[in-house]
Amino acid sequence: MEEQSLPQNTKKRMLSGIKPSGDMTLGSYLGAIRNWKDRALDFDCYYFIADLHAITVRQDPALLRKRSLNQLAQYIACGLDPEKNVLFMQSHVHQHAELGWVLNCYTMFGELSRMTQFKDKSAKNAENINGGLFTYPSLMAADILLYQADYVPVGEDQKQHIELTRDIAKRFNGLYSDTFKLPEPYIPKVGARIMSLSNPEEKMSKSDNGDTGCVLMMDSPDDIMRCFKRAITDSESCVRFDAENKKGVSNLMTIYSAVSGKSYAQIESDFAGRGYGDFKRETGEAVVELLRPIREQAQRLLADKAYLQSVCESGARNAAFIAEKTLRKVYKKVGFLPR
Ligand code: TRP
């Protein structure tokens, strides 16, 4: 992309929120996160841990703190350099909650009722359908609009929220003159699509946790090897790519290829005449070596709380600088008295 050669201040702005689950998977790393470090070449990037959003479902406070920090450390270890990206905690920038409130008053009950994520989540959390779960999308709109973001990288499941964000922004702009930039969803380069090792019909995800289908970035080499040893294959005993009939083996080949850079044809010839045992072991070993430096770096970072603290502080300071400008405009436009 040409943007690389443009001076810093002409870069388009990109923003994304990450829920603090604390458990990054091999699937999300190979599928997406490993490409994130290069985005800073082309975009002015803002990433935050969405802790305000996290409490829309009940959280254990100590665990939430731990996960937020783990998540931050893991993203830095994956190459998101805090010198080149603005990394922060959502709750550290109070403007999110403030603009979230204002935008609640410009978001219709009917719009929020139609959000599929709300319907899904309230079906799953029938005992705790709270107001925050309902107004989650207007807080998300605030996250985005505060920074006048051009692009928001999101998966399919979040597109409806971006659409709503644009509708809210248009409504506000229409009432009070131009205030917010209309953001666009950014569809990232598709990385490898990694399936569960124990059930290759399903995406590798944290819900697999506990069984051996899901490899976590922070898993020990032993745990990783165990996952690969138990990976589901088939009875043919031939390493051959066939996404229809050999889902397990094909998934392992996708992983091996993503990690080693080798083509499927190369992998097939490397393992010709050898059993699945070798193939699973070597795939596991390749993953262990890929993840080792990332895990070790994350551990070093987690041992240095003062450093992580300083990342959060400078991130929040940089973010608040932009966010406050937008919030001040909004407060003025809706008619609040100046402080
Ligand atoms: N809702 C997003 C998710 O579930 C997380 C999120 C919160 C977000 N605020 C955001 C993503 C702003 C992009 C922009 O994954």
C-alpha cells in the first residue's frame, strides 16, 4: 500500500476494542493477530481492552484485572508495539463512559432491540439481562466516534454494530452539524482459518477450553504437544489436503503451512509414506517453536508490572487527548454549560 510512504499525520485512523478474555488462541493468532503489527505502517492505530463492555456480563473482579493485564501483555508480545500503536484500557479514558451516556440519548429503543448480539446474549444470560447489555452498542459507538476513526476492523458478528454507529453519527450530525466522522468496517486480510483440533467442523475457540481442541498462546510446550497428539485425523493414514473428506488432516496442514510457510504440496511430499504420528508431532513442534518467544515475552512483560503500567498510562494519555476534543464539542453542541 502506498500509505506507507506518506507522512505520519496523513494516515487514516483505525480503532478496535478487544474483550478481556485473557486467553488468546492459536486460531486467532494465525487467523488475524499476527498481521496486526504491520497495520501501524499504514494506519494510525488505537487498540483498547474493552473492560467497560466486559461487565455487561458478570465478572470476577480479580480475574477481570488479571485478564486485562494478560491480554495487554499478549498483544504486545505478538508485536503490537506500544511506541507505534496507542494501547489502553477503556475504563482509563473516562470520555468513553461520558460519550456513551450522551449517545444513549440518541439511540432508539427499537434500534437496540434489533441487535442480534443483544438477542443472542440475553438468550444465553436469561438471569442477567441488564441495561448495559442492552446499551452495549451505544457505548461501542462512543468508543469509535470519540476518535473520529476511519476504519474499524471487525468480524462479521460486529458489522451490525458498526452500521448502528454510522446511523447514530448521522443522526447527531444531522441535528447539530458535522461532529463525527462516519467509520467504515475494515475487512482484514484473511489469515488462516483454523478449526478445533478435536472437532474440525468447528472454529478453534476458547469454548473448547478444557478439552484438547483449542491451543492457547500461553499453553506450555507439553500442553501444546498433547493437543496435537490427540488431534482428530482419519483412517487413511496419508497426509493429503482434502478439505471435504479429510477435515482433521487438512486443518493440521493449514496450521503447519501457516507456521512454516510451506505449501500444501511441499508438506504432502515431506510426509509421503510417513504416518500421522510423525506429522502430528512435527506440526506440534513447529507450533511450540512459533509460540515460545511470544509466550516468553508475555511472561517477561507480566513480571514487569511497572512497565505495563507505564504503557497503560501513556496510552490513556494519548487516547484522552483525542477523545476529550470530541467530547468537548459534543457537550457544547447538546447545550451543556462550559465548566
Ligand atoms: N464489541 C466488540 C466485540 O465483541 C468489542 C468492542 C467494544 C469493539 N468496543 C469496540 C470493537 C469498538 C471495535 C470498536 O468484539
